[in-house]
Amino acid sequence: MSFFGVADGLELFLTRSLALSVCSVPVCLAAMVFFVTEEGWYFSLLLCGVLPWIAAYLSGRGKREIRAGMAAAGLALAVATLPLSFVLASLEGA
């Protein structure tokens, strides 16, 4: 099946969404530690401590069951977690 003109595109998309979602976990954990120690902002525990794990789970399950929608939702959640936490931190600091 051709996906965006590339053979094996679905498998490539599922693999990359899983890799990006799993790689977002340590980045968000580092941001969470920074927010708590430097800024004293404890809402980052919810955003950066929980959402990346959920995103990694969704992407892993989407790859295992070959469900592109679930993998895309996990990838979108992983990508949106860090900017959302920065926006909320700046709103709280203002």
C-alpha cells in the first residue's frame, strides 16, 4: 500500500511517531524538573509528568495494532505537551 507516494509509508509513519513520542518523555521530564526547581510551578507535574507517558502509550499501541489514527493522536499529544506547558507557565508568571 502506498502512503504519500512512498512504499511502506504507513510502517514508516508508525515507527517515527512511536520514536518521537518516546523521545518526548525525557525532554518533558527535564522541563518538569526545571519548572519545579526554578519557577516553583507545580502544574507542570500534570502536564509534563503524565501527558508524555500517555502519548508514548498511544503511539506504541497504534504501532502494535497498526492504527494510524491512534499513533497520530499520540504524536500530536507528545508534540503539543511542551508548548502548552510553556504557554501556561508564561501565563502564570504574568
